[in-house]
Amino acid sequence: MGTVVTSFFWIVGCAVLAPLVAGLIPGKRIPEVVLLLVGGILIGPHVLDWAVEGNEIEMLRELGLGMLFLLAGYEVKTSELVGREGRRAFYTWMCCLAIAFGATFALGAAGLLTAESAVAIALCSTALGTLLPILRDNGLLDTRLGQTVLNHGAFGEVGPVIAMAVLLGTRGSLQSTVVLILFTIAAVAVGLVSDRVLRQQTWLRKLVSAGGETTAQTTARVTMFLLVGLMVLAYEFELDTVLGAFAAGFILRRLLPEGHESLETKLDGIAFGFLIPIFFITSGMGIDIAAVFSKPGLLVVLVLLIIAVRGVPVFIATRWDRGQSGTEPPFSIAERTQLGLYSATGLPLIVAVTGVAVAAGEMTEANASVLVTAGAVTVLALPFTASMIGARHKRLRTSKISPESRR
């Protein structure tokens, strides 16, 4: 027990130090999530060995991962997903998956890669939960560009989770598909029941609303119950708990289509203030930095593959993006580059996929460390590059408009 308590102390210490260090860096050029990963590497068993991941910390880690995906699902507008641009995002992700399988199996045939299916799924993921605070800080979340990132990011998270369930599960593909359908039916049933309760003027609704701003904090507790309940449901169906968390986010958005500022503030505090940092720090603890340094070539190849497999197709597909109405002006090359870079940013699902592959004996821990590090590199480099391109594009547009406005 002492080891767990000491480990928890160092993990919480890293969580406190990361935003302080990020604030000292001019322009906040390094995302906080990268500092959390670095902190985890340093205190983990492969470097200083100050912290280990016991069952108690593993539970908090799972909750952190769940909150990351709940918030991602909550930010996605389902009306956008079923519209013109949502369908384009879906078709784009399917192309990414096909390209990923072609590339990984070609490398596997050449003896350069193992666990081809797992690597392919990881390559076409998008870290939407990680991108949310970055988009919010850059003022992009409510813009057309930000919504397009959310559309591609939603399929970049849901798609790999479904692919994991079908292709990496212990059952056959047919059985896994049937189980996935049953889980979807169960999740929809939960959403319909919750929607009916919320829309009726029942004593339960009044009680929940009345306790939302008291020490009872019933709205926050009900949300956590929804999250944990669907994560447990996914676990019982032998699916990845990420699927349950994402479904909880979708349901919460359906129940609160216009949003709920007070609840969102509380969830941000629980998630970004405590649980999500624990997830990223413990993910860093699992990275074997010596194994990464021993395979620098593989690291470079994987980073380039992520950009080629996920970023380039999004860059190409958004050339024909005209918004939901079909009358919006096309994205500029700079904006399409931003979209491609944001969409190629991956990490949480890469961690999840490698964990499944290692547990199944298909991937070595060394190769998993390299793949997770490649995901961390995308988080460090791609959003920053996209932000710099966006800032430069904004300055150029302003300089072109200013002379006209002075006339």
C-alpha cells in the first residue's frame, strides 16, 4: 500500500508541475499533454522508478480515459455527423483505414513490421479529446474549421474503437460484430430512457435540477453514473471501455443539445483538473525510453506514416468542403493543411490499441513504446505547426484587408 501511495504522490506532483512549466514557456509552444507524458516517463519504472501503476491507480487511469472520451463525444454535434460534411468525414476515414492496411501489410511482408492490423488501426486515429483544449485555447472550437476538425476527429475516434472491437477482439469478426450491435442497442435504450425522464416534468427531474448547485451536485453525479455505467456495460460485452465513454458523451449531448454551462464547468474541473492528467502521466510511465532510442528509424517511419495515412487524405478531402449548406467558400490551402495536421494528431487510441496488441502477444512492449512515442510526437509537433500556419494565414489575410479598409 505504501508503494501505491508514494506512486500516487509523484503522479499528482507531475500533474501540478505540468501546467506551471507550460506557463513558463513563451507562447505556450509545448502542449501540456506532452509535459504530462514526459513527467510520466521520468517518474516511471524505466527511468527514476519512483512510481508504479497498481490496481488503484489503474482504476483512476481508466476513469481519466473515460472522461477524455466523454468530453470528446459531448463536443460532437450529431446533426453534423449525419450531414454532408459528416458523411465526407466518414468516407475519408474509411479511405484512411484502407491505406493504413495496405501500408502496414506491405511493411509486414517485407519483415519490417508486426501486428499489422493493430498498427493500421492506430495510424488512422485522431486524438479528439486531446485536441479539444488546444482548439478552445486557439478560439477555433465554434468556427467552421473547428467543427470540421470535430467531424473528422469523431470518426477518427469512433472508427478505430469499432475496428478494435471487430478485428482485435478475442472472438471472431462475426461474433464481435453481433456483440457490437447489441451494445449499440443497449446504449440507445439508455439514451432514450434518459431523454424521456429529462423531458417529462417528473419529481426525479426536479430533484436532480434542484441539487445541481448544492453540495449534492446531482447533475455531476448523474453524469458520472452515466459514464461509469456505459463503461461497465462495454466491459461486460468484452468491448473496449472507450466505446462506452464515447457513447456516454453522445447521450449527454442529446440530453443537453444547447449545452449546460454550469455542468460543463464542473466536468472540466473533474476531468482536466484531476482524472485526465493521471491518464497521460500513467501512459508516459509505460513508455520504455531506452527501447525508443534503440529504434530511431522506426520512430521516424511511424510518425511519417501517421501523417501520410491520416493527414494527407483529410487534406485532399477538405478541398471539396463547402459546409453543411454547400454554399460556403472552399477552405484555403493553409486551412486544409491545418485540418490535415489536426486530424493526424493521435495518442489516446494509440495507447489503447497497443495495450490490446501487447496483451494478446501480437506486439512487443518495445515496439508498443515506439508507437506510443510516435503518437506523442504528433501531439507535440502537429497542433503547434497547425497553430503557426493558422496565425500566419490570419496575418496575411489581415494585411490584405487592411489597405482596402483604409480607403
